[in-house]
Amino acid sequence: MTKKISLFALGAALIAVPVLAAPGGAKADTDGNGTLTRAEAQAHAAQRFDKMDFNKDGRIDAADRTAKRVEMQAKKFTALDTDGNGSISQAEWNNQGAERAAKRAERVAKRAEAGEAGEGKRPGMRGHGKRGVRHAMHGGMMGKADTNGDKAISQAEFQTAALARFDASDANKDGQVTAEERKAQRGEWRAKRAAPATPAS
């Protein structure tokens, strides 16, 4: 008997929680001159908030994450259900797995050719994984933006957090952030993450 997988049975295993990129950086440099102004950072933050406020209720919270997850599941299911009959057969599932394996092998081969495969790292691993994403959403960047502790981030809180990151990167306080300043800021953040935790006294 052909095995079937329903839409709801796919669950969260088929999707990855998207990384919530901090507003600012090179993408916010709308004029492409290599320097980010405070106005550009503010405009980019507004765009990011609008994109992350999935249900358009003026705040980013668990409801937005749930709605986004449901949409991603539906899209994934549609992509897997190639014959459009409302269910996924074993053959469709296996075909999807084979395609993913082929793409993964291709990426690994390209990295090997470019000499980018880091020693001691598993091929295909990026960033800090889902644990790092959860930290960024709850205990890290997004948690810090929630200044009133209501488990939601308003547009004002989002803008304040984005501009605070801009100001932290603006080393000479001239109202703009260069590529060198962004690089220096990333170096400081990496150093803080790598530093051992201070034991409680």
C-alpha cells in the first residue's frame, strides 16, 4: 500500500525557522555608496518590521511566527505534492529527498573546489543552528527589543533597537556607518560570543 503523508503530519520538521536578520548593514545602503546613514537604517528597519509583522497587527509576536510557519508548511506541502492530489505519496517523498541530497552534494563539491570547507566542520552546517536562532528570537536581539516585557515588539521598539545598533556601529559618531565600522562591530560581537561566561559570584 502506498504510504500517504497529510499536510498536518509534515509538521515543523519540514521547515527551518528563518533567521531574524538585524536591521541595517549592507542591504540597507540603498544608494550603494558603501556608507549607511541613520536615515537609511531607519527606513530599512521599517521595511523589516513590515515584513516580520506577518498578520499586520502592528506588533511582532508569537502569532506572527505561527502564521508564517503555517504558510511555509503549506508551500512545502504544495511543492512535495507534485500531482496535486492533496496527499504525498512515498514516491513523491523519496523524490524530494533525492533532490535535496543531490543539491547538498553539489554545494559541498563547490565549496571543496573553492577551498572553503573549514576543518572540523560538517559540510552544509551554517551559523549556530536552530539553537542560535531561538536565542536570537527570545533571549538575544528580539528579547532585548521587547523593552516593556509584553512578549511582543512594537514598531517603536523595533526602530529603537535598530537605531541603537546603528549608533553602536557608528564609532566616530558622524551619523553614518562605513564598511570598516560594520566590520569592526561584527568583530566585537564575535569576540563577546566567544568569550567564556563569567561565573556568578
